[in-house]
Amino acid sequence: MQPFQLVNQYADKTVLIVDDFPAMLKTVGSMLISVGFKKVHKAAHGKEALQILEVERVDLIISDWNMPKMTGIELLRAVRESEQAFSTLPFMMLTANVNQDDVREAVNLGVSEYLIKPFNQTTLKNKITNAFNPSLRKIQTQTKPLSYDTKTPSRSPASILIVDDNTTNVAVLTELLKSTYKLKACLSGAKALEICQKEVKPDLILLDIMMPDIDGLSVCKQLKSDPLTEHIPVIFISALSQDKDVIKGLNLGAVDYITKPISPEITKARIATHIRLVEQRQDMVQQLDTMIENVRLKDEIDRIVNHDFKGPLSTIIAATEMIDQKNVGCDEEVQILQSSVLFIEKMVDDNMLVHHLEKDTTKIQLSPQNAQQLLHEIMVGLKKKLTTNQQVLSVDIPAELEFVGDKTISFNLFHNLLLNAVEAAPEGSEIQVTQIADAQWVKFNIHNEGEIPQSIQQTFFNKYVTSGKANGTGIGTYSALLSAKAQGGDIRFSSDASRGTTLSVKLKRAT
């Protein structure tokens, strides 16, 4: 029997690290070699990274966010919009930035993972696994038990490292803090640096300034120059005569200081303040991980709805047509079935377009569109509904008028607005489409005698906003606005009980 051997899944893979901080390049590079990558390329900014991607085969990109010449988000955009083979590579964003809007932007651009500094080798390895196999993240998330407890979850006590060569000082601080925090202590700067290089690092360090081997200032400087320990808050313990050293320490990156002999209440209050900041940062990281997963889960649901439903729907439509042709005495049932299926199909199509417009409009190709011809095609589809409602749709558009747009997106835009107008207008009334044009713009006015309910006028174009429609999804007007903006235009409306509703669509005129 062959002995069991661990397989290095990254043995044939190459990674590109992009960071303007040399120490971070060196640190992460060493970690990646330890993880098992065959080769590590390094770049100081996004432009250098793109040059490397043009000539080297790379399997993974890990990039810092804030860099000169080209930032990480600019590099991500350039990679995803490229027509080269590297456009689909797993891309991990590495940063201390925990702003939710920035994270959302990176996710929308196609980031594979988001690694918050600081981190250790285990965290890095887990994130790399997720970047290469995003489905694993979903499986792990789904297998967690659901919790309906609204109480704040209990948190493990924060860990504090006490560094002082005086055993009496260590004993006093230990006695003061032991009931609230997990404590570790050492008597030298060298030992403190050794402890901080371990995988599990302290949440905060209480550091004496005067020590015989390596003083506190030197320890602080080394901690702040290492990417894996620079985040650890340092509070100096100093004598009253050490004001100049305290100022040096604060300039090196220490967050606070406590003077000897210590005041128990002041010491506990200052430590508690900085521990709360540590916990808030940890909470933010967890929230960002949750947000990334929620965005990915939404994308997966959209993919299922928008693509996997289309095949079965087409089959049902074809089957109902066959049943109708055989005339087996189920005319009313067949009509209900066909109407329901067509409604679902339209809902799927609307969601597909909205998903596309929300995600990326940079690749939309705009060209001259004949307004009269487009509106005529839409009127054909609305003819049955107009007849049922005894309504008239009049279109006063010159035959030669053209605007700049995309055929599919323009059809969606005007179809949604006209369908809404038909459904909102009273029976027996008229819906009018007119236009006002100048050399640059065309404004299409769609008027009906109905009124948009006051309760939704402020949020009329928001997603999922609807009122008074049994089958309303709230996607139509939201999709129409996205469609107008994707083509460089806009939509406005005016509505009241006496004058009815006018929707004004502004689009660029074709020259």
C-alpha cells in the first residue's frame, strides 16, 4: 500500500503580488512560497503589474489597494476589461481599507477575494482557496447553523501582552487586568518580538520604555515596520521623566501611554478604549466578509433565475401552443397558462437586463435608432391590451427622427414605460407619445390620464417599488431608468390628478 502524501495543489502555479510597500512584497512573497506556489512575481504598482501580465503566465493576482501610478481598483478594472487571457484570473484585493462602499465597488468589478490587513499565513491560504474555488465559500456558509438569537453574540476576552523587565510592574498589571482579559507577559523586548511573530498575536501590547536589552522604542519601531504586526496597538508604560521618549513612541505609531506609578482606574479606562477600537475593527472585517458573500449569493441566484429558467419556460410555451392547436376544450385554461408563462418569461428577461445594466454598461455599443420604427414594434405587442382596455395609443414622431442607443435596451426602456402608461390610464382614454428635439437631444413625452400614487412618487424609479398592481414586480420603471442612463440619457416625470402623468425620456439625438 502506497503511503499517504499531501498534494501541493499550487506546485505548478504562479502568483503576481502588487504592492508599493517593499516589506509587504517580501513578507507575502515568503508566505506564498511556503504555501507552495512555484513562482512569485512582484510589482510596485498597477502599471508594472500589467507589463508583467503581458509577458508572464500568472494564475493568481494579489494586489494592494492604495498605490502610486495605478491603484489596485484601477488594476482590477483594467484586468477585467482586458481582452487578454488574464482577464478571468482570480484577483485578491489586499488592503487595510475597510470601507464598505470601496468593497462593494471591488466586488462589482469582479474581485475574487478581499483580504484585510493584518493577516497570517493560515488566513492567506484560506482566502487563496476561496479565490480559486468560490463555491467552497458558499458550501461553508450554507452549512453553518441558522441562528435566531437577537442577542449580541458573546466575544472571547481580548488578549494583552505585558512587556516589562520589572517583575513587580508585571505583577501589578496582571492583578489589575486578569479578570477582564487574557494575559501574557515577558521580561524583555526580544521575547516580545518573538511572541508577536507567532500565528496568534496579541490584541494589544503594554510596553515598558526602559528595558536593558532592547528598549521599548526599538521594539515599537520593529513592530510597526512589519506588515504582520503593524496593526497591533501599543500603549507605552513610562516614568514621569520620560516625556521625550513618549513623544518619540507616539511618532513611531504607539496609540497611548500610561505613567508610572499607574492609576488603576485610568489604566483600565485607557486599555478598554483601545480594546473597543480593536473589536470594532474585527466586527467590520466580519461584516465585509458577509457583504461579499451576500453579493456573490445574489449573483448566483440571478444566474439561476436568468439562465436556468429559460429552457423550461420555452418548453412550457411550446407545449401550451400544441395543446391549443389540438383544441381539447381547455381554451380558458390554456389562455391562463400561456399568460402566466409569458409573464414569468418577461420577468426573467427584465431581471437579466437589470442585472446586466447594474453590473457593467461599459461594453454597450450605441448606434442610431429610428424612433418611429421602434415604437411601432412596441405598439404591436401592446395591441391586445389596448383593445381590451378600449384605449388609443397615438404616436406623433417624425419618420426620420433617430436617437443614439442600443436596440434591445431601447426596446426595454420604451416598452416598460408604455406598458405602465397603458396599465395606469383609465379605460377608454388616450395615451400620447410626442417629442421635442434640438440639435443635441430628443425628449420623448409619454402622457396618460392616470396619476402616480402620491405614496410612491418620491421612490417611483427605485427598485421593487409598485402600487395597485396584482402582478407588479417594481422592476419596470427601475429598469427603464437604468436603460436611459446606460445610453447617456435620463427620465423625469410630472403627475397629478388634474393633468395626469407625463414621463419625459431624454436621449442623445443621432447626427
